[in-house]
Amino acid sequence: MSGYAKTTYGGKSQVVDEAYAVHPPKQSDIIGKVIIFTLVGLCILLCIFISIGFYVIAKQLKANLTSVALKNLRYSNTSLSSRPYFNATLAMKIRIENPNFGFFDFPTSKGVIMYNGRLVGEMKINGQRVGSYSAIRTEVRTEVSYRETQGSSVWLKNDIKRGLIILNIRAKLRGEVHLKALNKRSVNLKCLMYLNLTDEVIQRLWCK
């Protein structure tokens, strides 16, 4: 059986069925809903900002050569050889820097060593993990060798006479910065190496 409530309207008492009475929402219910909707909105905005940061704000990784040791250097005497040559062993240390939040993983990669636009050596960089906001050093050992096959070419002859050969080192390490969904990154290694034949040392090393 429905309950009834007595109300006063215009000085007269009326009986109203409670089943049809309209109850205004409580103030606490309204405040609770506002808080919930506000929190949901803030969470959505936070996710958007994080996604933008992962794809746009992520910093570029860096790689460079920190040192190179020259070993077993051999080259021709230009006054006695019509086809000059040089070969040597390079022991290099490569520094890879990750300035991002989230570690960087890259698989084993290859690099090339060029002389005057010609391939004179290849190098293998073992795959590794670089932690967040940190750097690693990895060692690479490779052979470089070149023999001039064109008798009319004077490039190598002139370089041997002046005792300086310039090598160009390039490598690309493709990997992924984790904790950033689908955020694949790569780091380039580009360096110039001045090989001093007379003193058998690396005279100058420059990376960009």
C-alpha cells in the first residue's frame, strides 16, 4: 500500500501520494558525480600528453667513436709500386647515449668504412641494451684494406706520399625505445678518421 504525505499549499493542507512525489537530488550526489567526471577527464588528458611526449618529445640517441687504436699497419712504397695499397687493423670504442625515459634495445648491426668513396672495411656492432638516461661503450675490431687497381689513379699515391689517409665510418643502429609503444628509433654513427702513416697513429678523429 502506497504511503501518503501531507503538504501545505496556499494555506490548505493536501495529501500527496509519496510514490509520485519528486525528490531533488542530494548535494553530495552532485558533487560526487562532478568529481568523477573531472578525474576521468584528467586521466584522458594525461594519456594524450604522455602519447604526444612519447612520439614527439623523445630525444635523439647519439653515437660516436671515443677512441681508435691502429695496429698491423702496412702500405706500399709509392716509388716502387705501380699499384699502391694499405691495410691495417682498427680497434675502436663506440659510445652510445640514450637520453630518453625507457631503455633502448638494438640488434647486431653492421657499419662500413670508406676511403675516397670506396668500401675498404666492414664492422659488426653487437646488439645491446642501453638503459634510461645512460650510455654504454662497446668495442669493435675490424680490418681495413685497399689496393689501387687503376694504374692512372693518383689518389692513393698522393695520400701515401703525404702520409695521411682519411677514412669515413658510418653505421646505423635500428632499435626500439621500450615503454613507448611502437616508438622505434635509430642512432647514426658518422665519423672521419685521419690515419697517419708515418707515425702509425690516428691523428684526428671527428664525429657528428
